Amino acid sequence: MRLQSAIFTLPDALYDGGTLRAGADKVLSILKMESVWLYAVTALSRTDAEKQLRAVGLEGYFRGTLTEEEAGCAVTGEAMLEKAMRRLRSQKADTVVFTGTLAGVESAKAAGFRAVAVGGAAGEDEWRRMRALADYELSHYEDWLRLE
């Protein structure tokens, strides 16, 4: 998949509990080397989101972070994704949304984005539904690394 920009929902797309998902840092590094612009959207406070990214050395990968408080809308809403896309100066056709929740996949698809269902945060039934709706699925970030 060729990308111009990608939006990651935090924490579900990158973290398993408080721990970075295996291989996520390598995937972000590859995307950055390929000149894909990255943005994070989150329900966390800016302080907490930045603290999490800094703790695992990922703060430099994202062009920015948009919080629910700042955007005035839900992280799983279409408006949040569109605001992040505009900040990336991108178009829907060139942007993919990485998310670990069914609500995230549903909102990405409803807004006209391509969606990557990221495994690990969802239960078995939710994961099955996410995979059926998403354009791409990553059970683990290592799956992406095997494709490179």
C-alpha cells in the first residue's frame, strides 16, 4: 500500500496496555523513511499522549497529535479524522487510518478513509468484525515487516 499520510488512534493502535506493540516502532520508522506523514488522534490529554510517545521514543515520528479536548469531537468520530487529515495537508485517498477498535474502523470507513485494523486491543468477536470491515488487517505489526 502506497501512502502519503497515516493517522494512528492512540493508545489502541500502538499500545497493548501500557506497552508498545511489538514491531510498531519499526513500522513507524519505515513509514517515516518512506516520507509518509504521521498524525496521532487520542482521547488522552495532550500531556498523557506526549508522555506515552516520549516513554517509548516515538515522539519524533508524528507531525502532531490531536486530542478530543482540542478538536471538540470524539476520537472515534469522522470529524476528528478529517481534522487530522487537514493538518497533514492530505486527501482521504492518500491517507490510511490505523486503529485497534471497531468504532475506529467504522468511523474511518464512514468518513471515506482506508482503514487498517490493528489486532491486540479487541476481543475475538470485535476483531472478527473489524477485519471484515477494514481494508487491511494487521494481527501484529510484525506482519507488516514480513511484507517489506
